[in-house]
Amino acid sequence: MHWGGGQSRRRAPGRSRSALLSSQLRKEYGANVVPAFPPKKIFTLTPAEVEQRREQLEKYMQAVRQDPALGASETFNSFLRKAQQETQQIPTEEVVLEVLLSNGQKVKVTILTSDQTEDVLEAVASKLDLPDELIGYFSLFLVRQAKDGAFSFVRKLQEFELPYVSVTSLRDPEFRIILRKSYWDSSYDDDVMEHRVGLNLLYVQTVSDIEHGWILVNKDQHRQLKSLQEKVSKKEFIRLAQTLKYYGYLKFDPCVTDFPEKGCHVVVSAGNNELNFQVRLPNEQIKEGSFKVTRMRCWRVTSSVPMSNGPSGSSPGKAEVKLELAFEYLMSKDRLQWVTITSPQAIMLSICLQSMVDELMVKKSGGSIRKMFRRRVNGALRRSDSQQVVKSPPLLDSPDASREPMAKLSSKLTSVSLRGISHSSSAGDVGANDFHGNYAFEGIGDEDL
């Protein structure tokens, strides 16, 4: 299971309980709603068949998780919580968990190994003295941190996850948990900046994103930002940053896409209710364009394990799971087309799309982002006696000149001819239950088609 953090290839204890889970879900929701459970073979399985069975079970879990009703059910989440602890053989006990802020500052909280994401998030908020009404604006993310301090997103920790189990089961100090804002509409910044701790968290994240090159800054803008930093004008700093390109976006690691043609290298960023593509074409030309979430009819995440045939240089035991995010996009008024991204971060990309849709729907219904955070009602939160202050980051370094040509070379993808582009070959190889429908597609559509 990709969400639990410990995607071990050994046979997990109690795996037969997956069939029991499927039976319980079918009783609660009906057989026509729950994905078909992979049939079990009677005879002893070969190593290749064991791997195939593992992949089938993982796909089943993904399909259940991506269904809004099934994925949110207590039956499914209780199953996952128990599976995480049992698989990693971690008993319930009190531990200290380290959570990073965007500036690298460490926040240590005392939690239980069985605490879910919301429990840990509340403990971190309490340690920082972040008020309850602002907790819903932030989330915990699992990231992989490089030696130079830069990090890439693995996924947003889900409600059913046990953060301590997720990060320790990976047995690699490069994997860390980080606190970041979890909304897309920058107008919500005003709510966060009303409180000093919210303002400080937003400020250190903005500085970090600029330093990592996720937000594009020219020399003049950089000079203005540095001046505001020196004056400790945090609100004005954020206000200026809001006007910059890619503010509020999450940037993903370079990967591969089949748009506008197969095998193109791409850097994907998520923000402003869109996926932004910076595509390097075979002729080394760079094109840029965006796919609005309101024009995505549906999307799905699929995984596969490449099977090794003959002396290809890699053994089947070392084969890595290949993840793809595919979405069906309304290219023009009457033309839908599949676009596929092959990336280890496909699940995180899917989570981003879902949270964009959720936010759009809440806003359309007149709801508040504050109500999107469902507080737990069972048991009191263990409050920390001592609070921790968010430290201000150092002054910005000079902008990286090597990033300038990227912006100058880029042009809109609409200039690329779409004629003759074939549909994704993987679009027809999965059943209907693998698809995640976008309920904002019809509810909030673009008017310029």
C-alpha cells in the first residue's frame, strides 16, 4: 500500500483480512459500488505470481481509496490503521516525533505510535501555539530531503495514516515529515496572516519556495523582497510574492509525459487549480502550458511492475513499481483526450487534484475552509506545556541566473499542433472502478470553450 509508507514486498501478516474487508464493504455499500476483489489461487504461487498477486491487491486498495465514500469509511480506515501497525510490528507506545517547518526548523512532539495524522497535526499546532481555527489551513507532508536541504514530495499524509509508522517504516533518514499550508486559493492567506504564528509559517514557507526556485523572481523583484525582509515587513513580503509566477504552486521532480507526444520530459507544478507543464520536446525546445482541473473529466493512478524477461540486466526482485497519473482533458468543446504522467509522485499529484476539486466545491457552496477540517471528538488532545517559536529565515540569496532562460524560452503549449496525437495507450486497460470522476467538471466549467 503506497499510503502506509511501508510497501514491503514480503507477505504481510493477516493479508487474508483483505478479503474480509472487501466482504464488509460490499455489505455496507453494495456489490455494484465496491471494486471486484482479486480472486485467490488454490495452488502454491511462484515468485512471479506472488508479485502479481501483491500488485493486484495494491491496485484494489488504490481503487477503494480513490472512491470518496469507500475511502472515507471507518471500515476501510480502521483496516488500514491496524494493517500499518501489524505489518511493521510497532506496538502502541508514547514516542517523540520530529516534524520540519519549511525553513528546516525542527518541531518535536510527544505522540502515540497509533496517533493518526489529525492527532499529530494538532500536537504540532499546539507546540507552535497555532490557534485551532487555523489548523485546517495546514497539512503534514511526507517528503524526501536531499543533502543540500532541497526536498521532493512523496505525498500528503492522509487522515487514516499513522505518521510515526509511515516515516519509521521507510528506515531512511532522508524521509521526513514537513508542515506546509494545504490550500490553493491565495485569498485564504488573509485568514492565516491574522495570527502571528500563521503569518510566520506562511512567511518561512514563501521564503523557502523562492530559494528553491519554485516561485520565479527577477532581479528587480528580488531586490524589493530583500528590502522588505530587512524591514521585517512579513505581510508586505507575502503580498509581493503573491504577484509572482508560481506562487502557491507545488513543484514536482522531472518526469515523463505523453503530451504533446510520447516520451517528453516534463516538470509539473500544481497550483491555481491547474497542472502546469514545462515540457522539453525532442528538439530540446521548451514549451509551457496548463491543464485546468475544471476541464478534467476524470483521472486515475495506476501502478505496474515491469517483468524482466531474459538477460536484461535487472532481476525481477529489483523491479520498481511504475506509477502513472492519467487524466481525461477537455481540449476543445467536443474533444476529450487522455494525458499521462509517469512519475513516482503520481499519488501526490492525484491528491493535489482532489484537494483542488474539494476546495472549489466548498467555495462554490459558500462554505469555509475552516469547516474542511473535521476535528476528532474521541479523546482529549494532549497539550504541550511549552510552546515553540517559528524562527525567521535568513535573507534571500541572489536569484539563480540559470533559471532565467527557462522563462524566456517557454511559450504556450497552444502553439503546438495537437493533430495526429494518439490517445494514451493505457487509457483502455483498466475497469470503470479505477477511474476517479471529477465532480467539478460539470459543476464549475470554463466559459471560453
